[in-house]
Amino acid sequence: MSDIIELRVPNIGDVSDVPVIEMPLIVGDHIDLDDTVLVLESDKATLDVPATSSGKLLEVLIREGDTVSEGDIIGRVEVIGKAEGPAPEASSVQIPSPAANPTEAVARAAAGTVDAGQASTSGILPSRLPEGPQSTHMVHASPSLRKLARELGLDISQVTGTGPKSRITREDVTAHIKKALQTPTLATGFRLDLPAWPDVDPAKFGHVSRTKLSRIARISGPSLARNAITIPHVTNFENADVTDLESFRKSVNSEGQGAKLTLLAFVVKAVVAALKAHPKFNASLDGEDLVLKEYFNIGVAADTPDGLVVPVIKAADQKSLRDIAVEMADLAADARDGRIKPADMQGGSFTISSLGGIGGTNFTPIINAPEVAILGMVRSSMQPVWDGSAFQPRLIQPMSLSWDHRVVDGVAAARFLQTVQSILQDFRRISL
């Protein structure tokens, strides 16, 4: 015998009209008593709303972005047999407390023995940055697994499901956690005992306005913070005299044949030559192994109204200067217009971040993991250079190379920059 009952929002405290920020259920899901059926966001906390009955979900009446209050109908559930109800004291939503030992909680999760209520809510599980934008495909996972992943700091959309119709199972979550724990670059012993973020209300001191971060900023921000903290960055600086190269570039462009060459196209070719001469810079870490890449896919950061994206010039070693110039222009235009495809931003082996004609004298770019180095470029400028008898005006291009000290050292970085410098100063060396 089965009954159809209404699934309602239980007591959520002295609040009402609370926004729904996550709705992990879809029609047809089986839910168990106390599974998370809604995630709400109040002014002070994120609240998990538990199911008050077990059964098969027949109808969902609430969507992400809606607001709810106590007693609102979430959906309708088919209950087989007698409907189960929670004990009276369990009908209120409580903010879970962090585990006494977060690292132990993650270890138990990797062993497949941790319960959702035992996991840490501090997001201490390390996970690798997926290449390209975050996944936007439909994720099929039970509410209890979503709750466990959320409490472990795991983005469940990055877990590969092996169940029917790619549904994520508990074993899939366990396997994903084990893989993350075995990654030395983000070892579980790595802890930052940082002070809490200052709780200051800027509106107390004057008028303020508030705006949402762009989608690019929301996606890239956590990754940049992770890269800056977990990768031991060192930055070397060098200057290249590009006076002759700039004269050659202008001469070629004045002929009016084909696409116009940019200085950045020459830099891409110089970087490819340097990567061939210094292969450790064209690599990535994989546990205790260094993966040396035999392809040369160069990412070139492009400015868009919403922030920086990094289109990738695939097989740059096999393309001419004009091919590279055209492809960079096309990819940058697609990025600015919002038409760029995820595949165009994946597979990079080295990145160049150029501020072009904006200005500045140098900067320290953040490495684009899992790569091990990144080259920064700013605007070139005329400077007096001593030629042995007099100062001569020369066009100088500043360069900065940030590199991962786990993979390379200062001597290797200096040699890499010297290779790029020598080619830009005499581009005939590209053929050697």
C-alpha cells in the first residue's frame, strides 16, 4: 500500500522568505528520512533542510531562486507503507558543527566509512582544478551524497558517475576522494591556520553599493587563490631589446600582405623555442612524477568585459607567425563576444599573460595550474642603452617568469628567459 503525502519545509527558526540556493532533487529520486532536500541561505548561515518522510519524489514545487518559509510545500512523495515522520526534536534545521578532526573525517570518507554528519564543514578536502570552465551538465546524485560532498568541500559535479545514466554512487565519491588524497601537490597535511576574515560592515562608514561577481570571477577566483597558496611561486625578471624586431614587424605589415603581425605572435614562437630547449617548463606534476609534454599548446590570456580568459593556441610549433596572429585575434574576439567554446580554453601547456599597451613596468603572474610556469609581458618602452661609447634609444620589452619551485630552480628559470630574450633580440635564432 502506498500513500502520497506533501513534503513541507520544517521549522527553520525565526526566519521567513529564505532564498533557496540549491535544489538537489529531481522527480523520480528516492529520498530517505533526513536527506537534504533544500539548501537555504540566510543572512548568517547556509541551512540544510532535511526530508520529513521517505519515499519516491513525484512532484517538485520549488526551484532554485525561490524563497520559502516554514510550512511551504516542497513537493509530493509516494510513501510505501506507513509514512515515517521525524522525532519532534529532529524537525528543526540545525547548522552542523565541524568535525573535531577534519583531516580524520576526510580520511574516513576515503575509506568509505564516514557519515555525512561526521564530515567537516570547513571544505578541507583538496581537489584538482579541472581544465577549462566548471561543468554545467546535469548531475545525478542522491541528496545524502550531495550533503556529504558539500560538507567535505567537494564539488560533486567533478565526480564521474558510474551508475545507471551516469548517476553518482557512494563508491564514486570515495574513489574521487582517494585520488585527491593521494595527490602530493595538495597533501592533506597542508593546513593554513589563518585568522578569520574580518567581519566589518563597510556601510557603517559611508555609502556603498553591491554587485555580483562576474561568472568568470566566481569560477577563476577560488582557483587563483588555491594556485597562489599551494604552488611555491618564484618570479624572475628580464628585459629584451626588441628594437630590430619591431622594425622588422612594421616593415612586414607595411607590405599589406596577409594578416598583420603582432609582437605577441613573435613572443609565442620564441616561447615555443624556449620550451623545446628547456622541456621542464612544458610539464605538469602528477603525484611523484613529472609529465613532460611533447606538444606545445600556448595559452594567451585575453581581456573580456567579465574578466580574463585564456584561449589556447594548439600546436603552436606547427603554425606560422601569421597563423598564430590570426588565431589569437579570432579567439580573443570570440572571448569578448561570449562565443568562445570550452575546448578552446583547454589543453594548454604554458601560458602567456600580456598587458599589451595598457602599461606598467612588470608584474608577477600566478601560475595557471597544472602548468609549472607562466610568462608575463607589459608594454615596451624606449630607454637609453649604453652601446660602449654613447647612450642609444632602444625599445625595451620587460618580461617576468613565474615558476613552480618544486619543478625548476632559479638557474633554469634564468636560462629560459635568456633563451626567449636572445630570440626576440635576433629573431634569426628561431631557425637554429
